[in-house]
Amino acid sequence: MIAKISETLEHINLQGGWPTPRLHPTKEIDAASSALFKQKDIQQNLRYGPELGSSNLRGAIADWLTESYAPKAGPVVSERVAITNGASNGLACALQKFSDPSYTQGVWMVEPTYFLACPIFRDAGLGGKIFGVPEGDDGIDLEYLGNRLQEVDERTDPLAEPRKTVQGGYPKIYRHIVYIIPTFSNPSGGTMSLESRKRLIKLARKHDALVVSDDVYDVLRWPASENEALEAVGAFTPRLVDVDRNLEGFSAWGNTLSNGSFSKIVAPGIRVGWVEAMPALISAMGTVGATVSGGCQAHFASIVVEKMLSSGALSSHIQKTLIPTYRARWLSMTKAIREHLYPLGVRIVGDEGEKAGKIAGGFFLYLSFNACAASGPTIASIALDEYNLKIAPGGIFSVPDDPESKVRGEDTYLHGARLCWAWNEEVVLVDGIKRLAKAILDASK
Ligand SMILES: Cc1ncc(COP(=O)(O)O)c(C=O)c1O
């Protein structure tokens, strides 16, 4: 019997959004942990941690964020930061504290969406109110969102009492939650402009929405031009939390929460992240039930991260290892896409026109198969069945709770796929793109 081609090929996974294990900074983690165990007061670090996390780490993160983003609104102070055990749980805790199944009227997720966030919203009792909002060409379709928020507000009772009361320990419940990844989005790879960020915040204020922004890829950034030095990457687009406090009319609670993580810049298993928001909101984060009972949810690991941050080991790892590696992979992958896939009608979303990136970064890019002779799902299944190549097909990025989501995506992301460069080495990425070209040709027959 003749073996299928797929059986003779090593599996290539361009779907998974994980860093290659060889990039985990094992030596730095080892050095930080060993240094901790040499300290006389190691026992202190093995006690329950403070609810908001180690004050040294909160300060170190605040300083690092100030240095990285140089926010116009002034330095990030430690009162704005709480330690979490990663962005997933940061979101879950924020929902436990600031949303209410009877009072919160809508969760608005940018589509294509980071689909693993959907169950977190359902866990918070918000199932049935989870809606998609098209990404449009600048991070989120603000007109669509504005109309939908208005519509929902008009048909629901703004005076209804939340079941979670102030007396019961819930000092602020938002009527809406907006979920977005404004920089190097997962999955689209897009970055939202400053102007749209400002407009989003004004809309959030008008409709009492908390915008939860997963800022987990921000610092992995480089100049898109191969000829530019890494240092030429330029300033960050201000994060939504910085825009919020810099725009006149902000409230004590604010309308934004920045969800940060060390998963992508240290290792996912370290399970440490942070949230940043207005001090009132952060202080209430420290009253989440599981935290009151168990203290900081990642206490020891977070102290290891603190050592790495304060010694400069983490910044050095990001600048000297992660960014150069990811940049080289991104360059190889995008070159291969232009060479092998562009002639077949494939395009990288956001690669053309005015917004076409001066800055690239994150983990993902999104391909559009709209101009190909074959459909996205057929391409993805032939790639897997015939070429042992896994890509993330567009269909997984709709919002399953919103029946209209798939309809809206029909002309855009559904006929596309997300590719990740964080897991594989350059040579594998190029091989993967060549296999995808073959799959597209087969699918077009
Ligand atoms: C947008 C986004 N948010 C959150 C996460 C998960 O973060 P963490 O590992 O910190 O829970 C990921 C990981 O893929 C992600 O892409």
C-alpha cells in the first residue's frame, strides 16, 4: 500500500499560540528562584501573599510599564496594579467583581475573537448576552458597537438593581463589558489607532461599559522593515488605560482594565500576570472571594518574576532573545507567504493600504483566502488531511453565543486563517507555508 503524503510528513502546527519551549528563560528562572532560596527570609515568601500581590512586584511592574509606555497621563503607580495568575484569571476575577448576570446587559467581543475568552464570560453567568462586534478596519467597528449599545440600553431597564450589591462587597457593577485586544490582536494581528481608542473610551463612558483589554502581546514589537534596527521601533500607541486617564472626564472607577501577562514573555506555566486600572477598581480586585481566602493567587511564582524584573533579566530576555527571534521568524514567514501564497490570491490582512504596518509584533498574522478559488474551510481541511499541516481556520474565531456572528463573518474572517510564528523555528514555518500553497492548489482544482 502506498502511504498518503500526510503520513510521511512531520506534523506542523501553525495554529497553537504558544512560545517554543526553548525560548523559556530557564536559566533566569533558576537564578531568580535560587537567589530567593538563599535569602534568610525565604519563609516569608512561602506564606500567604497579600491580596493584591507583593508590593515590590506591583512597584516593579508599575516602573516597567512607565518606562515602556511613557504614558502622557503620568507614571503608572503601584496602586494601579494588582497581581493575577495570568490574563485568563485576571478576566475571570474582574467579571466576578464588576459584572452581574442580572444587571450587566452585554459582553461585546471583537470578532474575529480570542475564542477561549467566551467560556470565561459564560462562567460569570453572562451566557445569552455575549455578542460579536466586527473588527472593521481599525480595531472595532465603533458605529456598529454604538448602535447596538444604544439598542440594548433602550430595551433594558437601567434602574434594575444588581443582585451583587455594594453592601455585599460589589462597589461597582458595569452595564456592559467590551473585550478587545487592541495591539497585535489575537487572532487578526491588527493594532487599533489612537483616535479609535479615544472614541471607544467615550462610548464606554456613555454606556457604562468596562473595556477589558488583553495587552498581552504589546512589548513583543519590532520595525516591519527588515532594514531598520530594532531600536527604531518607535513609541507605543498608548494603551486604553492610559488613554482613559488622559481624557478629560474620567471617573474614579475608570472604564478600562489592562490585562497583562508574563505567559508570552516568560513562560505560560509561570502563571503570573497583572491587571492595571484606576486605584479604586484595583483595590476592589483585592476583595475577590478566592483571593481573600487564598491571598495572591500566584504568590511564590510572582516573587520569582519580581526578581527577574528587578535584576533586568526579564527586559534583557525580551530584547535580546524574544524580539530578535520572533522578528526573524515573522520575516521568514511573511516572505514565504508573499512568494508562495500571494500568486494564489492569498493576502495578509492589514498588509496593504495606509495602515500597513511600520511596526510588527505579537504572535499572529491573519490570512484572507477571499480571492482564492477555494474556500477557507476546504483549504484548512486539505492542509491537515493531505499535508499534515494545522492552521487555525476562520470558523473558530466567531462568537458562538451570537448566531449572527457567523453571518457577519461570511465576507471577511471566516474565509481566512490565523497563523502563529511563536511555536516553530524559521525553517518549519517556511515548510508550512509551502505545504499550504500545495493545499490551496489542490483545493482549487
Ligand atoms: C488575547 C489573549 N488573552 C489571554 C491569553 C491567555 O493568557 P494567560 O496565559 O496569561 O492566561 C492569551 C493566550 O493565548 C491570549 O492570546
